[in-house]
Amino acid sequence: MTTISHRRRRRLPPVSTLVAVFLLFVLVVVVNVWRTEVGNLFWTIVAPIASVRNSLDATTSAALRAELASTTALIADRNALYQENLLLKAQFGRDAKVRSVLASVLLRPPGTPYDTLVIDAGKKEGVKMGALVSAGGSAYIGTISEVFESTSRVLLFSSPGSTYSALAVLSSQPGKSIPISLVGQGGGSMSAEVPAATPVSVGDTIIVPGVATAFAGTVTHVERSEGESFETLYAHLPVDLFSIRFVEVRLDGVQP
């Protein structure tokens, strides 16, 4: 017959538990006794890291401020040159002032096909077929392709298959430009072919010819192939088609 004793032996905690408790006790004692020294050691380690991060933040902020200042200066310079351009043309009897109407964009890609916009200005506002449309100022993006009583459809320069006459202003040769035929590629992109060895480069300006300056885009890439007679330049409209809210329609005639 097996007899079960009511007395149970008290089990001792494992050695690892005792060691962990001892180490925790020692750590608490060390922190309390040498609190100042531990704090100094912590900040000695962390301070260089914080200093590097602050330095990087300061460098980034300085670079952004410098870029903003440069952009502001360029805009001011452009506006001054534009006003001077208008004045010179007026002295020679050419009125280069642009009369336009502001319109809200009702539909834009991807809600419309083939790089087109629908705006809330039409015949009642004096909009005509072929009128140039800008994203603001002299940044032109297309022409009016259909006019209704109170709305119109805008065909963008980048609409696939659309072809427009334009000029590529060469930054490497101030005052010189070459005629090009812009072909729409879709998604705000356009392309054109120019003779091989033409000094066109990334950043060059694309304009629509006419008395009033009409900026239409910037060269983003130049594709050159060895032995080919032509090279292809790619340009992009000066606006984000997917977020554009307002446009200006010229009322002083159709596309030059």
C-alpha cells in the first residue's frame, strides 16, 4: 500500500533565476550609487550622434533655403525680362499683352482620354476653337479642340499623335533656337526629332512661336544613336496633369 505524505519538500528557485535577481540588484545599486557617472557616460555616447543629426538637419535646411533663394531670383529675373520683352515689342508697334479668361478644370486625366481636359468656359466667355491654353502665365499646355455654350475641351500638346510647331531654345548657344515638330506621347510627354549633332541638351526650353512668349515645356532627355542622321529629344509639359485645377484661355486669337 502506497502512502502519500502530506509534507512536501519546498523546491529552491533555479540557479539562473537567483543569478538574474542578483544581477538586477547589483544594477540597481550601481545606478543609485553612481547615477551621475552613468548619466555622464550615456550623454558622452549619445551627444556625438545627436550632434551629427543636428548638423545634417542644418545642412539640409541651408540647402533648401539656398535653393528657394535661387528659384526666387530666377523667377524675379524672368518676370523682369518678360516685362522688358513686352515693352520692346510695344515700342515697335506689336502688342504682346495676352488677354485671357480663367477657367476651372472640370475633368482631367485619368477621367478624360488621350491627355484632354474639360473646362467650365465656353462660347459665353468668348472661347474660340484653336485658342492657346496655359496652366498660368506663359506656361502653355495645349489648345481648345471643342467649344460648347459654357464648357470647352482642351487638347494638350502631349495628347498621343498630336503634332505642333515649336522652337527649342538652345542654352548652349544664347539667342539661338531651332524649329521642331512636337509629337504628343501621352502622360504629359512629347518628343521631337532634330538633326544629329544638334547642340540640344537637357533643360533646354520649348516654346510655341508667336509675338507673346509661350513656354510649352522643358527637354528632359536626349536620345542619340551612333551613325543615325537624327536624334530624339523628349520634353514634358510644365504642369502635373493629374492635379491641375485652373487654366487660362487666350481670347486674342488662335494658336500662332
